[in-house]
Amino acid sequence: MSAPVRSEVTADALRAAARHWPTGVAVLTARWGGEEHAKTVSSFTTLSLDPPLIGVALSPRSPLAAAVHDSGRFAVAVLTDRQEPLARRFATPGAGRAAGSFADLPVHPGDGGAPVPAGAAAWFAAELHAELPVGDHVLLVGRVTAAGADGADGGRPLLHHAARYRLLGPETPSAPPTSLPIRGVGA
């Protein structure tokens, strides 16, 4: 096998390669100045258990980034297969910033008031812990103040892969037991 050739990586090349990494789909929300803000994201991750930290990356030019900065709070809702229309809605540029943008959606307030769409597989309410510039994005690091798994009623997670929404398929067959401890991914 030959070594990869190192060259300047274009945004298009990076995007094309990254499409092969399946990710979960979530909606990032904040409430500030009488407006609710929302954006579909796939760049969400847990960062630490102690202290409980989560992270999500988005454009620093996004009105949502400013709302999180100014309010100091945000929420992340992990979407299920039943919420693809919600994912599409808040992936549309400009659709996630409006007074009452959740007026037609069942929501519950996260800790601190950021709206959380009802039926999400899981949700996290957070206080802004840090804002880290990372290239053309900002990483919002939040200290989790509340979390729940309201939609854990059999809904499958909504995934994004190869520029399309996808569903989780059947489980792989169980591997034979090993002598190594199994703690899961990222443990």
C-alpha cells in the first residue's frame, strides 16, 4: 500500500471525504432577546463526564452563535427517525431565527428556557462554558445542567451520511466474549 500524497486539502475534498463519516442529527436551540433560535447540527459530541461537558460547532456568523454567546445557555436535542421534517426545517438557511419559530411545534423548556422539541431521543441543557475558535467555526462548550431521554420509546436515531438522512440498520451479531473489559466507544 502506498502512502497518501500530502497536498493542500480543499474544502470540497474535505467535505467529500467527511461525507463518509455517519453522524447523528441534532437541533441546537437558544432563546435570547424574545427570539428562539434553532439550527440542525451534526457536529455534536459529549466531551467530559466530570465535569459534564458537551460541544457543538457552528459558524461564528450564525445568529444562533450570537444568541448562545449573549444568553450564556443553549440546548441540544438528539433527533429520532420521526423528526426528519424538523431536521430539514432547521437545516434551511434563515429558518431557525424568528420570534415564535417553535409556535407550531410541541416543545418543553430546557433548563434555562431554550426550547427542546418534544419526542427527541435525548436532550441536553447547558450553560456556556467556553467558546473556542476552530478554523471557520466556533466550538461551543456547554456545562450540562440537565439531560433526559424523553424519546427513548423505540424511536430509532436519525443519522446523516453521504449527504442524506439515514436510519440505523439492524445490530451486528454479538461478538464472542473476550477477557478485555468492554466500556463502549469513548470510554
